[in-house]
Amino acid sequence: MRLLTIQAMPLALLTSACLLPSNASAEFFEDSKATLELRNLYFNRDFRQPGGSAASGQSKAAEWGQGFIFRGESGYTSGVLGLGVDAIGMVGFKLDSSHDRAGTALFPTGSDGDSQDEYSKLGITGKAKLSKTTAKVGTLIFRNQMLLSPDGRLLPQMFRGAMIESSEIDGLTVQAAKITDALPAQSGHWAKMVGNRIGGEGDYYAFYGGDYAPSSQSTIGLHYGKLDEVYQQYVANAGYTFNLSEDTSIKTEARFAKSSEDGSFRAIDNKAFGAMVTLRKSAHSFGVGYQKMRGDDPYPYVANSDPYLINFIQINDFANVNERSWQARYDLNLAAYGVPGLVFMTRYVTGDDVALSSGATGKEWERDTDITYAFQSGPLKNLSLRWRNATVRSSFGNDLDENRLIVQYTIPLR
């Protein structure tokens, strides 16, 4: 019998679930849920250096769009092996743009350099569950050490492949995945994956590893991933939270990654270390972070994804060759002051010792501010308003000021 392709398997699982007797498929429907998210986003990036953006020469990139994101998740059929299916459908519309302000990564860009008026995405995921082990095939969205799907633009990034996750042992979660294609946030077309910063295209990206929580206060993890014929990477992380009192704690986290070449693409050498300590006192949190790159290359990761780095923030990742960076962060939850749903964050990261191709060294810094208010009740419940502001200054890259205004409203459909 011919093997099912990755693209066909989700449909086969859905068909199988629906053909089961009604008593077996009851949970498939009863445990299902669906939401529709309306996302309105205005993006403004002002290039401050003479001559504008180093890549395009633009003095500004500013666009406005409206996105609609439908998410549907079924339950599992009853029995030893439960079957289910998830779906995600998205469409984005351009509300404002121009030829000299395009390039915000909110929309696909045409051959003429203008942003397209609209684009859409559709993903189907078949899933199966046996005991505490789940397998998924089709469209996937990741948030783990090896692959993080960005969601900072109009529509989120997606991947296509297969993964398995198991929690059969208490406190231990293991994962394995093989990804064949990526669908960037600003695109409606699947594409092969390439290495960010280092280049190189791979036929697939695969990762596996596990996370163990010895207690509710501690976690450790070890993962391995590779972009086929481009690079391979080991990532280790550990964290511990010291609870000093009911409203006071100190959270510590450390991350280490070692990257090298895979195949004959080219030699790759990077070691990345990062650590963060955060003191939480009631509504206030104060954090200090440190990150250091070693080796002949910057930190490699899948292009259009987010890197798993302590000092990856709104714009920069501070992962250039030999770069050393420090972070200071402050968070405030104003629920403690009678305004539930209102949170504030500000942080500052400075990096230096960047080894430039000219032989000189470079430095950079970024300051971020993030204010979010989510309505807690009434007719506006599930509506959130968010302002994200960033300022970047660099001796070797773009100087820029950026603002993102985001209005999100999530409607439960089931």
C-alpha cells in the first residue's frame, strides 16, 4: 500500500474519526473548541541614520493591516487510541501602505516592491493520542528551545511536518519533530527552510530532546536540532525559582548552545551562553541578564523563526560574532493597584565586542517599552490594546525608532 504523504495524513485522520460510531466520536465533538481572532496592527519603523535603511535606502517603513485568524481544535475520539484534527485559517488585508513605506513584513511584497493587498493561509493538522503521548502531522506552531514560531506581525508563522510529544514519566516531557517547510509571517506560500545569518537551504529541520522538572521550582532541558546539510546544534537549559515568601521570589535561568556544521555547506563555529536572574516582589519584577557569543560565526537558527536566546528582544538578538551583551528589565502588573489587565514592561540591552568583517569591533543597544491592557469583563472582554516601542542605536547597523500599535479581539465560537 502506498504511504500517505505528510500533507494527506491529516485528512485521512479526520475521515477516520468521522467514520467511527457516534459513541466513539462523541468526545471528538464535545471537547472541540474554536475561536476567531481579529488583529489590527499599525507598524512604523523610522530609520534615523543619514541615507535611511542600509538595505533599502528608505527613511521609513510604515504600514497598517487587518488580520483574521480562525483556530479550531477537535477533541479526541474515545478508546485506547484517540484521533482528532485541528485547523487554522488566516487572512490579512492591507489598510494603508505606499511604495516608499513598504517593507514592514506585515504583507507579502510583489515584484514591483509594493505590498500586496491581501494574502491568506490555511493549515490542517491530524493528531493521535495514546495514553500521555501525542502525535501530530501537518501544520504546526512551535514554542520551544529549538523552534519558535514568531507572532509579532499581522499573522503568525507556521511550519509543516510531523512531531511527537510524550509525558509518560511524571515531570519529564520528550519531543521529536521533522519539519519540511515553513510559512513565514508575511507570506502565503510554503518555502524551504534556510539558516538565519549563515545562509544555506536544508531539505528539512529535525530536533529531539526533553525537559525534566524535578520539582515545581526547577527545570532542566537538553535538545538537539539540525538543519539538514547546513548546521547542527545542542541546546541545554536549566532554571530554579527560590520562593522567599508568599509574594517574593528569585527566578534564575541559564542557557547554553553549541553549533557546528552539518554536511559540506561550510564550517560553522558558535557557542552561546546566557543567564538571567529576576527578583519578583508583589507586582514588581526586576531582572538582569547576560549573554555571550564565542566562535567564528553568529548564532545560527532557522530564518524567520525566533532564536532561543536570553537577549533576543523586540528587534535585535545580540548574537553577532563574539558579541557580549547585558540586559536590565522591569515589569509591573497594575492589578495590584486596582487596574487588572494592565501590565507594563521596559528593558534595556547593550552589546559590545562585536567582531566585524573589517577587523574593527562594534557596539549596539536597544531599549523597549511594552504596555498592554486587556478588558476583564463586560461586552469588551477578550479585547486587548497594546503599544510596543523600541529604539535601536548601532555602530555597524541601522539606527531606528519603532512603534507597533496592536488591537486584538478574540471571539469564542465554541
